[in-house]
Amino acid sequence: MEARQLRYFITVAETLSFSEAARRHCLSQSALSQQIRALEDELHIPLFTRNTHQVVLTEGGQLLLQYARTTINSFDDCLARINDLNALQCGNLNIGLTASHEYFIRETGIEFLKSYKNIKTTVCYSTIDNLMQKLRAHELDLVFSVMPSGNIDGLDYEYLLDYKLCAIMRSSHPLACRNSLSFDDIRSQMLVLPENDVRDNNALQRLIGVNTGQLNICATINDINAILNLVQDTDIISILTPQSIIGHSHLKAVDVTELSTPVKSYVFFANDSYRKVAALKLLQIFKDIAVPKAKMLLSLS
């Protein structure tokens, strides 16, 4: 029994498709089928029932799937440890971010890439729920996010920093000359907001939840750049971090009284996975660079 055979088996079991599993592993369907048959011959039990219409796991296949996943996770953890022993001269680091963290991770990422040039780094921007799902599935090594509103079982987390939310509008907007706004000021304005599970914190959720019927929410979008482009071209307002408009000279961030409570940011790990040295190095750089900058920005606001 080989690790690659278990990987092929897991993919077939999850997709219930030999053709899709072969595509994902860049194999011909016949080559993948041959590996599954070799595994069945070694175990002396069929793992799938097949016909022209469907693929179904047998009882033996269902049992193997439980252990195969555990085995492959342990095998991957072992490989990660070995890569770490090579003084970070090889390996992969998969980072998850909500869009509001892009500004704070920017300098951290640049410093990390300069220091560890041989680490292949992948960054995934997504919704909070999707990031946590990927973290639990070991598809990500760590996630920078606000606290999820739902279940956090299986996750370890550490508080990192605070940041704030503001009303974002174009500089020519009638309200752009104000130093601060209240809910009453934006009640009649057209608003574009991030989708529910992209929104930054409970304060915004409470503002939207309590006053939804009184707010003129014209759109919800899950892409921050799309929101900024819409705001820049219209008199529509959004609620985002002031850092999100860096590089957008025609946009302005204005404080909102009801959103004065800072947003708390955390780093998350899956509590049943090995923490790569590369992930811990990145986190330390984040604490050295991003955390002091966030404190400075809040003190100036």
C-alpha cells in the first residue's frame, strides 16, 4: 500500500468519479483505475461498486476512507517536519486572509518572501466561513481573520490587533467634507456592503441587523475591489477599513460614530495539525511589523 494509492482512493471516494479523480491527479483514467485495483487486490476486498451510471463506496471502502484520511494527514505532517529540518530551504505555506487584512499582511508578506525565497507561498482570499472550512481540511496552514460568528470547534486562535471601520465614499460625495458621521447621516444614502460572511465584525452586523429595514442597501458584493470601483464611480457609500482605500486617491474614509468600537483580528490554526516553522516565522514577522502599525493607526484616528 502506497501513499499515492491512498491519495487516489480518497479523491475517487470524495468525487465518486474515476474520470474526475484522474483529472485532478493528472493521470489517465486507466492508470488511476489500475492503481485502485492494485489496492483492492492487496486488501482482498472491493472498495467501490461500479457501473456505467455511478460509482459507490462499499462498506470496506467506507472503512478505509476514515483511516486513509488520517494516514495521509499524518504523512503530510511528517513531510512538513522534514522540510522544516532543511532550514526552510523548501516547502509550501498556504495562507488564508479575509479582504480586510490585505493591508496588514502586505509588508509582512514582502519581508517573508525576501527572507525565505525557497518557500512556495500561496495566499487565499475568501469569506470567513470558507477559510475556516479550508483550515479544518488542512488546505490552509493559518488564517488571518476576525472571529467567525459560528462554530470554532477544531480551531486554535490568538488575538493580534485592532483596526476600525469607516464609511468609504468618493472625495466629491456631499458627505466627504465631514469629520464624522452618524447612522442618521447614512440612513438615506445608497449603500454597497460586503456579503454577510465577509463583513468585518459584530458592530457592523448589529448596525445592519437592527436597522436593515431603514437602510438603502442597493447591493452586496464579496469582492472588495469591485466595491471600491463602484464607490469611486458613483455616490454610493460602503463600510470598510480605511486601509482598503490606500492607492485610491479619489476615495475618502469618514468615521461612523456607531462603529467606533475597534475590530479585533486573530490568527487561526487547526488544533489537530502540525504548525509549520514557516507559518510561525510568518506570524512572528506579522507581530513585528503589522501589529505596531495597527496600534499607531488607531492612536492617530
